[in-house]
Amino acid sequence: MWNHKYLLRIDYRIVVAILFLMGISLLVISSMTADVSNNEVVFFTSPVKSQIERFIIGWIVFLFFAGFDYRKFSKYSHILYLVMVLVLLGLYLTQPIQRVHRWYRIPFINFSIQPSEFAKIVVVISLAALLEGKEKIAHRWSVILQIMAIVGIPFFLILKQPDLGSALVLYPITLVMGYLAGINKKIINVLSLSGLIGIVFVSLMFTNVLTHEKMRPFFTSFLKEYQYERLNPNTYHQKASQTSISIGGLTGCGWHKGEFAGKKFLPMAHTDSVFAAFGEEFGFIGIVFLLFLFYGLIYFSFQVSSMAKDRFGKLLSSGVAVYLSMHIIINIAMMIGFLPISGVPLILITYGGSSVMITMAALGILQSIYSRRFMF
């Protein structure tokens, strides 16, 4: 089941990219959580130390899944799915944190776990296991209804937390995996077109081509007022993130020299808004370098999908690749003003334990598929 020999076959290019991304994360977190009341530059702030601990745990998780035989996931997918649903339901039996049901707070160690991150990977595994043996009947409605059930249950449980961003990540994952599995192309086309129209519509609102107030009567006919306000492009957080990025200019203000984010004018500077904080301090050149690292990560992910020799491996790796891609695209789109801010983390950069561990688990699974590509 687990074999250390496969660790020798991993693609070390991806290890280099991960290390760079983790280094960037620590730089931004250090700058955004430093005490601005004195001019002394301190790297190891308390959040930086916490993030280093999470990165160490993340590497352990990565090595475990890289050596783990990914084909075993197909066998245990039902158990994983049941555990995932129970964990999501259990959130509503706990006290809310920050007025939402998104985290389990683990006592004594000051650590919180966000089950929605775990749920995304379990949905990918469950869909891959379902579609693995249905190549000839994937177009049937019975299969489509099973897919809708597998995705629909966690989708609505996550949406109710509320966590719209995490719930919507499941949509493109399902479309890509369904397309590769041979689901009825008409259904894929309709769902893809619907999603594209929705994204374009929201983007037009956030770029002020369609004004928020003029669209209010239409949207509030089927949405509640507070739900529609989530599509407001004129919130302070939305404007602050764009301001922070624009201040960075070409070369940035420099590490620990951000005049806007560094002085706490940017909300959630080391969590949701970490991309904007990085843009202010390292500028357009820094952003290009960061995007280059992300490109390498995503290129490798889809490369694994093309190399996988079994159907389960292809579907699993493609789902993981889309999972990683959507987190990057959605987070950056939120910060530059194309999508509403919805709490989707920027993988390996945002401060937080659940995102780090699940991302490293996902990358470990990809390495497991990659290192076993000559077995069949």
C-alpha cells in the first residue's frame, strides 16, 4: 500500500516550485503580521512560526501520499465519502466561529480544521471511482444522476455554511471529469455555457459595465437582499485589494515597506488578500514570477493526467489539476476585481492549516500517479 521506493521517482521540479511558493508565503505573512509600531524588521512573527509548522506537517502529508498507492482510493472511496458527509453535517452541531459554520476548533493546540477543503478532494476521488468502470455507459442518465448526487450533497452542505467560493469550485471539477469520462456532450455543453454566462455576467458587474444598483431589481426577484449584496463590487475589501495591487506598480514597495497593506488598511492581508499584499510589496515583476511558479505547478498537474496509464489515474489527476487551478484563478480574480471575495485560499500562499495540508495531499496524490506511470 505504501512504498518508500516510489519517493525516489517523484518529479523534483515540482518540489522546487513548492519550496519557492512556501518561501513567498512566509515573506508575505511576516510582513503583514509584523508590529508596525516599531521599525525593527522581524521575520519570525507568531503566524510565521505557525505557518512553518503547517508546512512541515504538509511535507509529511505529501510524502505519505506520494508513497501511497493511489489505486487504493478507488476501493475506499465510499468510506471516504461517508466520513466527509458526516464531518460536514457535524459542523452544524458545533458553535459557529466568526458567525459561520466552517471550522472545527481543536482545543488545547489552537488549531482549526476546515472540512470543505477536505470535501473537495473526496469529491474528486469519489467521482473518479464512480466513472472508472463506466466508460461504455457514462452517457446514460443513471450515471449522470449518480454524479449529481455525489457532488450535490457536499455542494449544498458547503453552501449552507455559507462558503460560496468553495462550493463553486466543485462545478468545474465535475464538468472536466465528466467530459473526460465521456458524459453526454450536450449536457456538458449546456452546463459549461451556463457557467460561462454566469461568470461573464458577474465579471461585467464587477467591472461596472453592468452597475450593481441597476441589476438589483432583477437579482432580488430570486435572491434575498443579503445574498445579492455578496455581488457588490464596491465594498471596502474589494476596493482595498485593487488599491494595494496598484500601489505596487512595476517593482513594488519592497518587503516590509508596504504603505497600504503593511499599515493594516488591507483587510485579511495574510489570509484572503495575500495576493494583493504580495503585489504591493513585490510589484508586477513579483506577480509575474509568482504566476510562473503557479503555471509550473498546474502544467505538471495536467502532464500527470496525460501520463497516467489507467482510467482511474487519469480521472483522479485531472480532477486534482482542476482543483488546484480553480483556487489560483478564483483567488486572483477576486483580488483584481473580477469576482466577489468569497474566501477561496491561494494555495500554498494563504495563511492556514487546512488549505496547506489538503494542497500537499493533492500534490502527493499526483506524485503517486506520476511515479507509478510505468507499472501497467
